[in-house]
Amino acid sequence: MELTFDLADDAATRSLGAHLAAVLRLGDVVALHGDLGAGKTTLTRGLVQALCGADEEVPSPTYTLVQSYDGPEFPIWHFDLYRMNAPDEVMELGWDETQDGVALIEWPERAGRYLPSVRLDLTLEMVGEQRRARLEPVGEDWQKRLDGFRF
């Protein structure tokens, strides 16, 4: 099952993130795919602010590689693996702690063998003047949770 949504602007991208926040559970991994500037951090901002409050600052972790947030029910880790040179480097970022919260991962392909086999793959791409989001559940649990998902 694959879901596709057209996103007219940044507000729509943040809204999709906020709606995804409602289906997240402890231990979830969301792998965010897309080119530079595709909206991965914008979507993450909407998701984190939906869980932690609209005043929560959500910067891009491009240079820090990881940002963490104290959500009301679980911690949230936002990884940006773009600047990593080897998959083993994720272990230096607190990767092994993510099962105790939720991991949002930009450039997930750089995690190599460390990328969990059960996850939500979310791809953002520009189509003309707007974004398109494609959600691909990997694992039966994600497929059940996204059945009927709308935003």
C-alpha cells in the first residue's frame, strides 16, 4: 500500500507532519527521503510541533547531525545523515537509544544496515511548483495504522 499526497506549500507540508504525529508510537522510525530542499525538515517541524507544542524550535540538524526533543509520551530524535561518511557513524549519535522513542531520519540510506526493517518510508519530491509526498509502509503494523489515513 502506498499513499500519495500533493502539498501546495510549506503549510501543507507541516500539516502532513502534524497528522503523522497522531499515528506515531514508541519505537517508530520514519525514513525521510528527498533531495536537498524537498521539505524533509519542514515536515519534521510540523510533526515535532504537533507533539511538543507550536513554540518548539525545530532547526535542521544538518551540522549537528541529530536534534532531540522531549515529547509528552516519548523522546523524538531527528537525524540528518547527509554529512556522514560511513554507516557505523550512526552509533556515535545515540542511534541505539531510538527504540525508546521515535526516530525521524533524513538521508536514511546513509544508515546502511542500521536502518530498521520496519519503518515508514516517506519521500518528498518537487512536482512543478508543489511538493508530492509518498508514504510507503514497510511492515504490517505501519500498513494497518495508515489504512484510511487522510490529512
